[in-house]
Amino acid sequence: MNNFLSEIFERDLLKLKEELTNFKDEANIWKTTDGVSNSAGNLALHLMGNLHHFIGAMLGNTGYVRKRDEEFSQKNISREEMLANIDKVIAMVPRVLNSLTTAQLQQDFPFEVFGKRPTEFYLMHFYGHLSYHLGQINYLRRILEA
């Protein structure tokens, strides 16, 4: 299970890097359009914060301290800095996931978002969260740069 999860997280985090790279106008990373509240940049920051917090800090004891409000309030971080931060997440996720035993995956996750559930349930949820926002980023990029 760990290897499969590591593989799909890495695949979609690489896709996140590709989406940010595919913005022709870097300024558009921080723009929205009617009916859209979060920019691609803020969604990317949110995804990195989420994974650093729930996988890195909660499961890997990395010491990461999440500042969730800043994930949505920071603006105009350079594309290069964003890509470098995604690389840190790409390195951290498999390191943590591959350190977990089957017993740890089946234990209750250390933080209740949806009640007591095994860690493997939450890991699937975190992957779905990544995939959901990645789709939003892709669609927003295509709308802004049509």
C-alpha cells in the first residue's frame, strides 16, 4: 500500500509542478475569475501545507508547523520558489509513507477530521484532496489563459 500511495502522490505532485510551469504568464498563477475565490497559487500553497502538516508533521514528526490562513492570504510568491517547495513535499511524502508499517496504517489517524478512522483511510482522503485541487488548478489555468 505504501508504495502505491507514494507513487500516486508523486505523480500528482509532479503534475502540480507541470501545471504551475504551464502558466504562460506567471502573474496568472495568482489571479482568479468570476465565481472563483482561490488562485492556483493559493491552492498550491494549500496543498503543500496540507501534506506537510498531515503527512509530514502528524505521521513523520517533521516538526512542520502549519499556518493555514497564510496558504490563502500569501500572494505573488515566485514560480521558482513554489516549484522548490513542491520538490520538498515530493521528497517528504514517500520518505514518511515508506516508513509506516502495516500496523501503523491500520491504527487510528492521530487527528480526527472525520472521526476515528485508520491512517490508510486518511491517506486516501489526502490523495483525493490533492487530486481535487489539482483539477481546479488545471481548469483555472485554461480559463485564465484561453
